[in-house]
Amino acid sequence: MKRIFEIDPWRVVTHQFKEEDKRLQESMTAIGNDYMGLRGNFEEGYSGDSLQGTYLAGVWFPDKTRVGWWKNGYPEYFGKSINAPSFIGLEITINDEKLDLAKVNFSDFELSLDMHQGLLTRSFIYEGKDVKVKFEFERFLHITLKEAALIKVKATVLSGEAHIEYKSTLDGKVVNEDSNYDEYFWLPIEEDQEARTIQVKTKENNFGVPQFTVLLKESLRHEGQAVTTEVASQEAKLAETFAIHLAEGESYEVEKDVIVVTSRDVADEDQKAKASELMAQLQSKTFEENLADHTAAWQKRWDMSDVVIAGDEAAQQGIRFNILQLFMTYYGEDERLNVGPKGFTGEKYGGATYWDTEAYIVPMYLGITKPEVTKALLQYRHDQLEGAYHNAKQQGLAGALFPMVTFTGVECHNEWEITFEEIHRNADIPFAIYQYTNYTGDESYVKDEGMDVLVGTARFWADRVHFSKWRNKYVIHGVTGPNEYENNVNNNWFTNTMARWLIKYTLERLPKATEEAQKRVNVTEEEKAKWQDIVDNMYLGEDKNLGIFLQQDDFLDKDIRPVSSIPEGQRPINQHWSWDKILRSPFIKQADVLQGIYFLNDEYTMEQKEKNFDFYEPLTVHESSLSPCIHSILAAELGKKEKAVELYQRTARLDLDNYNNDTVDGLHITSMSGSWLAIVQGFAGMRYNNDQLSFKPFIPDDWNKYSFKINYRDRLIQVEVDQAGSKLTLIKGENLPVLVSGKEVELKEGETINA
Amino acid sequence: MKRIFEIDPWRVVTHQFKEEDKRLQESMTAIGNDYMGLRGNFEEGYSGDSLQGTYLAGVWFPDKTRVGWWKNGYPEYFGKSINAPSFIGLEITINDEKLDLAKVNFSDFELSLDMHQGLLTRSFIYEGKDVKVKFEFERFLHITLKEAALIKVKATVLSGEAHIEYKSTLDGKVVNEDSNYDEYFWLPIEEDQEARTIQVKTKENNFGVPQFTVLLKESLRHEGQAVTTEVASQEAKLAETFAIHLAEGESYEVEKDVIVVTSRDVADEDQKAKASELMAQLQSKTFEENLADHTAAWQKRWDMSDVVIAGDEAAQQGIRFNILQLFMTYYGEDERLNVGPKGFTGEKYGGATYWDTEAYIVPMYLGITKPEVTKALLQYRHDQLEGAYHNAKQQGLAGALFPMVTFTGVECHNEWEITFEEIHRNADIPFAIYQYTNYTGDESYVKDEGMDVLVGTARFWADRVHFSKWRNKYVIHGVTGPNEYENNVNNNWFTNTMARWLIKYTLERLPKATEEAQKRVNVTEEEKAKWQDIVDNMYLGEDKNLGIFLQQDDFLDKDIRPVSSIPEGQRPINQHWSWDKILRSPFIKQADVLQGIYFLNDEYTMEQKEKNFDFYEPLTVHESSLSPCIHSILAAELGKKEKAVELYQRTARLDLDNYNNDTVDGLHITSMSGSWLAIVQGFAGMRYNNDQLSFKPFIPDDWNKYSFKINYRDRLIQVEVDQAGSKLTLIKGENLPVLVSGKEVELKEGETINA
């Protein structure tokens, strides 16, 4: 744990600058607008250790996978969102000294991410020889004009005189650290000094992955535009320079406006014109006016999604930071996109799509965004069905297999134990259809496009199971469950359970699908009979004595002992133990059996839940950021309030406190929903199966109050919980019967009910 | 299956040259002298598709392992024998046309590897414009002067006149295909035109792997030494050129002598002098005299090891080819070396040491070489114990773990499912001590150095097992057995059996060890008690109903069906199925349970052997070259003669007939012992446990006779088997009682016994 930012309800702010924390600071001050994003690199450059990162949503490149032990069916490349051309560069020289916080003297440092506005500011006093200059930076990525990045730098001479040179750059000569090791993958197309643009293209590849073109345009706005400007360019780089002279007491503001367009939206030959058009639109308003538009849009998002916690500012800051970063990554405005595990905050996981989206993001977005946002996520998978069919075929199987890691639907990761075996995703991903339908009441998706997904995946499962004559049951061999600390196991209870659920749900929904959908999927009677047989005879391991479901065959053959028995200094085990030791240990990375109990919550008795929780949670090391929230929710349901709070704390400030010592690589975006889920589904006990919204709230002992809003079936509902009890307010929408702690109440618009 | 060489009892010969078979031809005509070796590349060069390969025993380089999913404990590099500087180059130009069989016209091609002499010859008639020249090449790597390579080319003008230019080259600018992809890893040190030497050094690496220096010296011998010679050199290359003029009917011989010394034997600064000294020694004799020395040494090897088969020339050729190639790879004259799976015939498997040596090479070498040869192989592992301790420590375990792939004892391969899990090697490797002791009767090794190996590995196993409260037994989780078509399984019967055997054997031998050895290994009473408990309570899975041992937990939960049920066109499955499908299939790559029954043959009843063979053999796809021989031996023991012969055929001509369609990469050196084992342990039924040599011979129906000699406890014994029966002759040595088909006979020197 390492906390380098101060506690503040609406800001991530620090007054310290330590070189050794630079990368961590950069991760924490990353900003994005779900079109693009960048780490908290400094505009003026920084010669110390730093990870430069600018990322464009949906712009990626194949990383050649060089393995000496290639196995049949391996994808040929590992797709990764690559470091895009950098556009924030604004180098500054004062009286011939280059401004570089690794080298110059400075004081009064402040770095602050304003969460309310989505605005990054930084200020410090440069202390040169005979001169002191205060610099104030502001930066935001516009959320209503997505192609726009705005930067403003104000210099104020506090003492002495300053000859200041500015050099604004666009730089396509960037490399990645985590993939395509140190290769240049952006090829220059054109630098236009007059138009202040550079255009670059990803280099050719042998994998049939499309090449992307990106055009960047910059334009400076500052007082005294007559100041002599020089523009220079070389391959994939452009720089505009000018200088000013300031006497003591004088200030000077420079605004750098940037437009970024890509071949995802605009054809190569139209990019320059489009960028000009967008730049004109941007510059038709002042920096402040643009910021006001941007802030207003953020205000709307916060109105629906803010969670207020009274009495625990650290918790308050944590959940707002999580919501902010999630929304900066994805707000459902482009169906071609999805939520990468690190968003725009680092290179790890390559910005691709994982099952995290459906399992962890969907239930939160259902609550705090419009249904269209979630539907866009469902549509994303539907649009990639062709790739899913391809994946199944690569493994010699029928139907559709959604990939572990992807940009296109085609699998683009290649550890066999993950790609080939962590197939539970192929039920978890369609499970989002069930979630969406349950929550919104909108059956149109599952009746039509959703049926393509359900039948495609059901066909995969029906082929993937095999019948064991020995057990007289259908079994599933050779899988990796959500607990990736087990590989190639047989009859993982979660996988078998979810596969069975998927087939069962498909069979249930099929007769209610549209005629067209039924015709399209064309399920034969014979197929249905086979599916029913699998549903009726799926093997689901359990130990009757212990009253638990068996995570996998042979689980009890392990040396079962609690996490507390791990000697000090050996955690996280994934940083201390060799892989084989982890695999044969009883320790669990993240919810596995309990993930199933969480998903299919109403199918299990409280006794089943408790026995499984009491058996598995003590074995769980929570070394996935996705783990604590699920356990917190179940603990809350079981009345284990202390445990629920303890695990909530691990999820809410995971990055703010650098719990797992890896935030330096980027933020844990897809697990950021965990804190919201822990409060809403855990503390407040929200459930929504069978068209019945219900709550069962409690509040941690040392909190005064918490409140949140949810958007449920065209209603906006506020839930407030304090030590005295809970209040529900129907802010907007038709009357709604709700269960609170088992008691039905009727919500009416404008009314608050104590429950 | 593809047969590109003719059947001949003592030659591998072809009169065809097809461009598409060039690489395959190169593998088949590789030669070596267990100091160095090279593929059958052409002296004059070849511009078509070809794999250049020259390898020096024990000279290797670390290949950086680039995996995006690095797991704790992974070695940092993959060690590989690299392509060494090429020394055979002798380019030829006739009347300004470059001799290049990919381009010129030629006829009367013959390429022949004389197995009796270890001599490679090639001849053809070059048909140029107005000129025909017959070229005859001879090449051998001297087996008594190991640093020497000798090449002779004779040109005879059949018609027209020929101006012939020769260019003899030494070339350090070589790359690898399979590793260190296209990098140059040989750095030039010096080219000395006067001395006709080049000296090169492997480039630096970050892994602490020693850099190797190699010096090559060439010297031409030809009539009329006064012919003008020019010498040119550039970085890591040297060329010597001269030209002659031949009229019709004239011949001309050029001999290229080469000396290769390396930093393994000679310090960098002494290499040039040493090479001169060796060159003088070489050139003190003519080519013919050197060849005579070389051939005489081969004759000695053949005297002891030849297997004669009458009535089946293909089988005869196969077994001689196997013995030749094995001896060209390793003859036990350097304890620092071992037997790479592809010897000096290709890049695959990187020339490193695998457990193949102990399991497949040792039992053959015991029979046909001096005991010292096998002892050198044992000593090799003893010398690498430090590395083995390091490996165990990397995995957080006690004791010593011999590596899967190594040059130094330190693991240098990194698939977790192999490196971390295929640990049965840690009993198979020490099993060679048992084999050696049993066969030779020499107890000195096991009493002393052997005890270090046994105790080191026993300590590993004692830590690696764990006690299952559920089964009330010791179990071993997370392993890969010899059948690599299963990964990360629990309680692999073979692994559990061999681990138990290892501990048991260690406990038995410990009290008989030398006092010094006992002191050195310092096994406590407590340790011994723990070990005994493991021996007494090791879990060994079996199914009493079926009467079989269980390959692993859950094996019977598979969809068990015979190999014959695999649809046509899908074999070998490793070239057609994705890895997950292979893993969950019931199909077995190579002997696993049956490997255990082969190793510990006298511990099982005939009924146990038969039931296990009948259950597992039909599930076995034999997709490892190491598989058929073990099954052939067991089939022979069980009286399943047809099966034994069928599986013998698969092993004997594996490369000659390119059975697995991969000989193009190099020969299957370590499995070449399989054909010898199948004849001697299989057909002739030789066993040697409990100080009792025994045979139980049969002969395939269509063979007239087979005979072989074995070297057993200072005796040379010949065994001859024909359709009438068998004869044993004690060629040399003291009387010896032998069991033949259960009947004891007494062998006496010079006498032949019909049995």
C-alpha cells in the first residue's frame, strides 16, 4: 500500500513530487474521454523515469507472438492498443534553461485531478538563476467534442525577467514498452507545416489486421499572435516554436488546441479537412467556454451516478475516482468499443476486451447509465459473432466461442491455459443478456439479436461437454475457471454450472424469440433434446459432508489450509511462488465457486451460500482486482458485515492506495465497478430478479450516511442509508413496488419513504 | 512416409537429387565425430532451399525468451547449440560458370554415406557449354583426431577444356533459423591471412552464460602447390582462391584440411598455435592414411556393436544407420557432453540434454560400449548437481531437481507445463545409476558419487509430495507425465511410482554407501523415517475392476476410445488438433503407465502387464519417436509378436523413411537406440536384474536370422537367433551362467551353446 495523493472528496491532489513515484503519479492522473486518453505525462517533457502513453480507442496493432513451443490453434498475434502519437508536447525554455522537473529547481508544486470537471491541473514555481516563474497548466479531453484535447499554460514572472521559448510538438516517433518491443510501428505519411498536421499510419503486418491512420492537428492560441513563429518538421514529427519576453509581474497564457482524427471515422484523404473543421468548431469558443461545456456534460453524468458517503472521506474519494475513471474509459457512445482492463492509463492488457466487461461493468452501468449504454456493450459482442464462430472452429468445435482477449471477436491472446481453456467466459458473456433483460425489463434484445448469441454459445457448449460413462454424467474437462491459479482442471463447478445455465436459459428463451430469430438460429428438435439431456445430466461436483460445491475434481485432495498459514513475506503469492507451487496450492486467486453463487444468487439457499463462503473465502488470496467485491457482496448478504466492509475497502481504494503494488502499470479500470457493486448490491443489498427490485440495506459502523441513485426501468431512484435506517426517494418516474428488507413498499414520484 | 535413399546394408545412398528433398537429404547425410558435426550441405554451395548447419559439441548460446506472460520461476533464457562457423566451403567455377546444383546441368548424381567408414561421398558429371567434368567429393570428420575435418574433391575433365577456379572459405557470418532469429551471434576477433585462420567469439549476453571462442584453420593440399593463390578476408570470413587449367582427360585433386579448436579446450590466445600443431599432425599423413586411421577406429566400434539381420535389408540398414548416427553424436569420450535429441543434424531442441539420455541411450550404451561410456553420462549429471539444486530452489523446493533441458544443470526451457511439471525426469535420470549398477555389477559409483545424486533427488521428492487428508495418502499434484498430451494432472501413476522407487532405492543403498558419502549427504534419522512413510503410503491409482493402473486421477472420466476411432486425415493429432482437444482426449503420446512397467519390469505380474498393455496401447498414438520401442519390448514379452514387429518397424526406419514427416529438421538421435532395444530387450528378451543375465528370444517370421553382441561384465557375448532357435557364444571372458527362456546354461569362452 502506498498513498501518494491527499484525501479530498472531489479531487485527486498532491503537493509532492517524487521522482520515484513519477510513473505511479502518471497512472493516477491519466485522463480520457472514451475516444482517447493519456497518462499524466508532463507537457514540457520530463527526462527522468516515465512511461509515455497516449491511447486512441479502437486503434491497435498485432504483436508478433514468438514462442518456440507453438501449439496448434494458437492465434498468430497478440492484439494490443498501441501507444499513439503524442500531442501534448509543449516544451518550455526560460532564459536558456530547459524546463524539466527532473533537473530544475522548483517549489510550490501542486498536481490535481478535479473529478467533478474531469480537469487536470498542475502548478509550480520555477526557480532559475535570477528569475522565478509560476507555471499553471490545465488540460482536458473534451467529452462533447471527442476529437479535441485542450491545454493551457500560464506563466507569471514572480521575480526577474524571463525570455521564454515555447515549442509545441506533435510526435509520431513513439514506442511501446510492453509489446512490439521498442519497434516503431507508426509510419509517417505527411507533415504539413502550413496546416500544422502530421499524419501517420500503422505499419503493415502479416496478420490481416487493418492498418490505422491517424492525423493530428495542433493550433496555438496566445496573446500577441504576431510573435514570430517557426514551424519545423521531420518524419512523423512537427514542432512550432515562438518566444516571448516577460518582465517581473507579467503573465502570459498559451493555449494548445489539438484535434485527433483516425481512419476509424474518417477516410485518410479527408482527415485533414475534417480536422480543420473540428478545429474551427473548437476555436469558435474560448478555452473557458469549452471547459464550461465539458463540465456541464460531466455534471449530467454525476447527477445520475454519484455516490455520496458521509463520514469517510477516503471512501468518498475512492468511489468517485472509480466512477470518473470508468466513465473516462467508456460511456457507451460507440458500439465498436469496449472497456479495456487498464483503459487509457497504461499499456498492460493491451486495451483489448475481456469478460470483465460483462461480469463487472454491465451490472453497474445498468444502474447508473441509460440502458442504451449496456445495450451497446451487448451489441459489441453480437457484432463480433463471426469471430466467435472462427474461434470455436479453430479449436475443432461447433458453435461460437467468445474470445478471452479481442478487438475483433477473433482471439488474440495465446496462453493455451487461458485462451483454449478459460472458456467459462462463453457463458459469462451471454449472461449479460440475462442481466440486461432482467434489469431493464426490455425483452426485445433477447428475443432477437440476443438469440443469435445464446444459440451460438449453446452449440459450443453442447459440443464441448462429453459424456463420461464412468460417472454416467456430462462432464467438462480441461478448463481454467475464474480462479486462474488452477489450470487444465476437470469439472470446474463454476464452468459446468454456467454452461448448464446457458443451455437452460437458451432453451427457455428460444420459444419466445421472434419468428425471424427462430428461423435464423434454426435449432432442431434433436438438438433441443440433446441440450435438455445435458441440462438434466450435467455433473456438478459437491461434497455432501462439507456441504460445499467442489471447485474442481480432486480439490479436496489438496493440502487444504487457510491463507493465514502462508508465511509472512510470501504474498502476493504470484510475486513469490513459482507457477507449479501456486497451481497445486489450495489458494484461490478470485471468486470461483462463489462467483457462480453470486451470478445465480437466487438458486442457492442461505445455508449453501454460507457453507461455501466459509469454506472458500479463507482460501482466497484476492490477487485479482476483481475478487474482493464479489466476496464483499456475499458477506453482506450473509450478515458478515465486518468482512463485507474489510473487502469493500480493498476494492474502493485499490489504485488510490496502490494496494497490489502494480498501479504503476495503469489503473484497474474493469474492477473499478467493484466498489459501486459492493455498496449497491452489497451494503444496500439491491437485487432485481423476477421483475422485483429489492434492497436489504446496512451501513458500516463508522459511516454516517451513504446515498446513491439508480436508474431502473425509466425511474430515477435515490437510496439513502444512515445509522437510523434507510430512505428511498422516487425522483422521477411511475410508481414502483419495491421490497426493502423483505417488506414491500410503494415508491411514488417525488416522495421519500423511510424503510 | 517418404523414402529418398536406396536400401543397402552398409550405405545410405541415392542416385537422385530433387530440390524439394534437399533439406531432408541434408539431415540424412549429416556426419559427426562427437566433437563436431554438420548437415549434408554441399561444399561448393547451393543457392536453392537448404538449411546450413555446423555444430560444435558444448558450444551454445542463450536465446532470449520473450513471453508476455512470464511466470515466476521461469528461466530467463532458452539455451541452444548454435550454428557454428561453416568450414566446408569450397566454391568451384568452371569456365566462368559457378558450380551450383540448383542451376547447372549435371548427370550421374550419387550421394552416399558409407556407414562402415563414416565417410560421405558425392559425385556427378557437370555438363557445361562445351565441357563435361566429373566431380567426386569425399568428406569425413576424423574420430581419432577430433578437431580435424577432411574434404577431398577430384575433378576429371571428360570432354572439352576446363578453367577451374577454387575458392576455399571459412565463414563465421552464420545465422540460426530456430532461435536467436536471424541475429548474428558470432563476433569477429581476427582473420589471419598468413595462417589461414579466423577466430570468432559468441557475443555478450545478460544471462551469465559463458562466451565461447572458436578458431578455424584451413589448409589446402593439391598438386602443383606453385599455382598462384590469393587470400582475402573480411570480418569473420576468409577465402583462399586459386585456379587451374585442365585439358580433356586430365584430373585434379584438391584436399581441404580443417582444424577447429574452441575455448572449451584451448585458451583464446593459444588457439592459433594449437591449430597449427594439430594441422601439422593431420598433414603428417595423406588423406588416405588419415581415412585408414579413421576407418580402423570405426571398425573397432562396429566389432562390438553391429547388429546383423539376415533376410530383411531394410531392417538391416535401419539399425546400422541408427547405431552410426548415435556414435557420431556421442561416444562417451568427453564427460562434459551429452546426447542432444537431434545430435549434430539440425537446430531443433537446441542440442541440449534431455532425460532421453538416461531412459533410452543408457541401456543401449551399457550393452555395446565400454562401461566408461555410460559412467561418463552418469558423471555428467553428478557434475551438474549444483544446477539441479538451483532449479529446486527456484521452485521453492528442497533438494535437487534435474532440468528438462540443459547445458549446465540449470533449467533453460520455459513452458511451465514441462519445466515445472514434467518432473518424473528427477527419478528417471537417477534410474540410470540403478541400470548401470545392475548391468555392470560395479557398485563403486552408487556407493559414492551416485549417493549425492540419489539423496539430492530424494530430498526433492520428499518435499514435492504432500499428504492428502482426504485420501490418507501421499499424493503428487500438478505434473506432466511422459505422455505430454496431458498437462498439470494429479497423481500420474508413473510419476508417483518412480518417485516412490527413487526414495526406496535411496533408502536401500544409503547404508551401503562409503563412509565419506554418508557423511557428505548427512541424512538424518528423522528424514529416513519420513522417507519410509512416503514409500509405505504413496498413493498409486488403480482400477481393480479393469485391473489397470490409472495414468492419472480422472483418467476414466474421459471419453475412452481407441486410436482407430480417430477420423482419417486427423493424424498425427498434434498437427491437426488444438491443444485443449489433445489434452482432454484419451490419446497417449508415448508410453506412460507402460513406461513404468518397462522400467520396473520385475515388480509386475504378467497379468498386470497384459491388462495394462491391452488397455493403454490402443489409446497410444506414438507421436513421440520414443514411444514405439517401449511398446515393442512389452509386446514381445507378452508374446504379442506381430505387435512387437509392427512397432519395431516404426522405430527402426523412423528417419530413413521419414515416418513422422519431420526428419527435415534433423534426425531423431535419442530415439535411435529404440531399434536396438527392441531387438535386444524385445525380440531377444534380454534382462539383467539381480545379477542374472537372461534371454527369451523369438525371431520375426520373415527374418532368416539376427545376431548381435553385448558387452556384459568383462565378457563379449554373441547372440544369434534364427528360425531354428538361438545360439550364444562367449567370445571373450570368464564363464557365465545365463538363463535362456527360463533354462540356465553356462557360457564358456570360445564356445557356442544352442539354447
